[in-house]
Amino acid sequence: MNAPVVEDMDWLHRLDAAQWLSAARNELSQSEDALSSGQANKGMVLARRAAGMALNAVLTRRPAPSWKRSYMEHIDAVSTGDGVPDEVARAASVLAERAAQPLLKLGGGVSEGPARAAAVIVAWCAAEVE
């Protein structure tokens, strides 16, 4: 069976790899801030955006049609180990989880897990394109 083809890639090249990584780092910082202030949902969304933007940086350098188009499609594909190291796949699995996983820690606060997972992906993507 052939891999799905992403038909229109103009969206991907509106930024170059360095710009996608810069945007990803900004989203990651905002995710960390949101999680540290107890905003679990916002922190998760921003962590996913950070990872997706970083994965876009990789896509500007090498096609991966199975990653498809959206950030969540990228994360879902990477979570299966599609062309990435195990550590990156595990990090993507944290972000791909759709169930309402508890982000609240015992004793108060919010887990920083999503931001840590996104940071693993951003770091790998940076190493791939820099």
C-alpha cells in the first residue's frame, strides 16, 4: 500500500526550518508558563503546537508523507516510531494521548510532562535540521 501523499505543501514553506524551530521554542516556553501556572489544558495545547511546529522544520528538509499535514497528524505518526528514535516516539505518545489524562499532581500543581515531551521533540528536530 502506498503512503498517503500530502498534496498542497505551500503551508509548510511559509517558514523555513529555522523559523519553524523558533516558533516551536516560543510555543514551548508558553507551554511551560501555562503548566507552571496550573493551566493544564492550555499547556497541553501549546506543547502539541510546539512539537508540531518543530516537526514542520524537519519536513522542510525531508519529506515524510505519512506525517500528513496537521500538527496532531505529525505527532500521531511520530508516536508510532515513524522514522524517529524511540525517545522521540515515546515523547510523541505523551502528546498524542487523547484521553483526559490526569495532569494534576498529588499535592497540587500541574504535571510538566507535556512540556518535557515537547522539549524532547523540539531538541531532536533541531539536531536534525541544524
